[in-house]
Amino acid sequence: MPDIRPNWAARAALLPTGIRLKLLLAFVLMSAIPLTMLLLLAAWFALPSVRDFYQLERWFPLIAAPHEATWWLFWMLALTVLIAFLGGLYLAIKIIQPVIHLSHGATQLAKGESDRLLSSGLGGELDDLSGAFNQLTMRIRDNMSELKQFGERSSQINLEIHKRVIMFSGLLQIGELVSSGGELEVVLDLVVEKLALLEDRGFSFLCLQPLEDLPVTLRRANGIDVGILRSAIFDSVSTCIDAAHPASDTMRPTWEQLGRPNLLVQAVSVRRRVIGVLGAGNFDPNSQWSVEMVDLIAIFAKHATLAIENELLLRKTKALAIYDELTGVYNEPYMRERLAEEIKRAVLYQRPCAFAMFRIQDLGEFRQRHGDSEAERALKNITRAVRESVSEVDRVGRFTGNVIAVVLPECNKRQAADAVSQICARVKTAFAGSQDARDRLTLIGSVAENPVDGSTAEDLIRKASTGIQAS
């Protein structure tokens, strides 16, 4: 394979004209002239035949008088060689120094230092090369500046994406918890927690007024001391406080107590009545609230409203329910109301009305030995046995825990006592087959009659309850 690398002559031909000229002069001054003088000196001292052949005396008269001009010729030769060498060295330095300068600039640029430009005045083509190098440096500097701006913008976009991920995940988690009937306290805590994560150095809080008989924590906060909220006063409408929106006279004391933050407050309404506020804030002096954040806190406030309304509806639904979920018989509120109605009817028609209560003995120990599922199964069997032992006009219900109650219209106390004895015997028979005597559950019953033991439902319940507790 032929060598395609150019020889030295070809490489020199590729150099710019100015640099080639300087190199040629340097070569002549440093090589050709000293060599010529040395040859003359050699001809003077060592080659007389050459001197005669070429008739050097005619060209150089000093050769004809060698004894008189030897030292003069020597010093002239030395001075000429020195001047030629120094001139060539100067030209070489003038050529090499700009190249070194360019090389140093390229090295600094390779290290990432693009804030320095090469000075002009290098001469000839090197000035053009320096200008081109400076243009390249400025272009790299501009590109680096654009890349830096792009990196900063990318960081901002990543931060916004991160905030949106937190926002949507928080809303999704809250929505799932609300739709699944989660505890109100847990939902409200989650609303406050997720809202505080949406801002750098952010905080959030929720302040509620007492609502009916709803047992809920009225003050909660994330990122600030909840004690500050005890005396806080907020506007009844949504409020935005930042660099462009000053605090109102009503909000100023609370705003100053919080440390003068950027504050965003959203009213929480239930049944078209404002019952509290949901707030978010940060301590960035240059921050302003965006329309997106205003809409977002309204969504969080709506989730809090839905959770509160769901809890109120659930409580009202439970209050309206008349059946016990476990046993299927009537629950305690219905039994109290039914007993009061039967007492009124008995007084109106002057007829008797009795009330019986049963307590299941040793049900707690039975639960400890066999677990909740077996205890619930036993409670269902006993309740079914009681219900099958009474007439169609009687009402069977379950009170709290292991207490079963029966309303006995048209029955006096003696008839009610007979019914209680039959029910207790039936339950005893149902569990008589158990091998372990501790598993043979029994009932203790007690009766009360209107008006012998009281004239109201509460009187009869109190009397019957005392009887089963004393047994």
C-alpha cells in the first residue's frame, strides 16, 4: 500500500504564504549564511588550491594579504554568523510564539474556559486564524449559555411535573378514601398533608366550626404550629395574599401572626353554609399565586366538603336504620321508640304492656376462647331462638353488646315472666349438646310492666336492665 502521508515539502507547501516566507528567511539566516561563511573560512585556512583555482583573491582582496586580515576576517565572520543566527532565532520565535498562543487558547477552551479571547496583532494569516478562533469561542460561549438556560428551564419543568404528580396522586388518594367511606379524621388529615407538599417551604391548615354533633378535630395544620390557629380570624370568602395582593384588615392580624407569608385561603361550605377555611402558604417573598393553584385549593376544599357531607349522611342513615346489622332484629333506637308507642297505646286503651330484657351469660369468655366469628354465630342463633319464641305482634331487638330486648304488647308482668322462662329454656336446650360445659350458653331474663314499674319507656328499660344485672 503506498504511503499517502505527504512529505515535508508537501507539508510546507500547505502552510500560508506569510508563514512560508518567514520560515524561509529564518532558514536562510540560521543555516545558509552561516554555512557560506564557514565554507569561506575553510577555504582560507585549509584549501589554498581551491583559493587559487577560483581566484578568490580577485573577489576577496583580503585573501591576498592573509597575515594582515586574518583576525579582521575572523571577527567579521563571527559577527555575521551571530547576526544571522539571532535574526533567524527572532523570526522563529515570531512564528512559534503566536502558534503557542493559539495552542494555549485551544487548551483553555478544551477545559471549558470560554470566557477568554485571543488578542489580535499576531500577524498575517495568524490574525485570521485568531479571529476565526475567537468567533468559535464566542459561538461556544453562546451555546453554553443557551444550554445553561435550557438546563434551568428543564429543572423548572421537572419541578412542575413533580408538583403535578404529587397533586394528582394526592387527589386520587383522597378521592379513593372519600368514595370508600374512610374515616373523616383520616381524610381531613390527608387533605392538609397533601396540600402542604405542593409548595416549597409550604404549609397548610384547616379550621372548622362545630357542626351538629360531629366529633371532629376543629384545628389541624402541617408545617406550622396549630396553636396559632386557635385565635385566627379569616375572611368568610376566599382570600389571596402575595406580593401583588395585600392582606385585608380582617386578615392582617392572623397574617402577621403566621409570619407574613404568601397565603391562599379557600372557604369550606356544607349545605350552602360556610363552616371553615382551608389554607395554604409559603414564605417565598417573590412568589405569586397562580390561577392553577387557586383552582387546586378549591378542589382540595371540595374533597374536604364531600368527606364531611358523607359523614353527616352516614350518621343520618344510621340514625334512620331500624335493624341491627349483625343479627337482623330491630336495633336499640327503634326498640326504645316502639316501646314508647306501645306504652301510649296501652294507657289510651287501658291495656297492659310488658318489656323483657335478656343478658347472654359468659359470652365474653366464649369470645376469648373461640374468636369473634364463633361468638357472632352464637349471638345470631340465640337471637333467632328468641324471635321464634314470641308472637307476631311482639318485637325483638338487640341492645348494646350481649343484651336482647322484647316488647310484649297485651301482656302483664306474669304473662311476660312465663314467656321469659320459655325463651330461657329454649336457648338452654339449643346449647345443651356442647361437650364443653363452658360453651353451654344461657340467658338471664328480667321483665317490667307499665304502669307497675314505670310510666315511660325509659322507666321500663331501667327496671328490666337492673333485673338482669342483679341476677
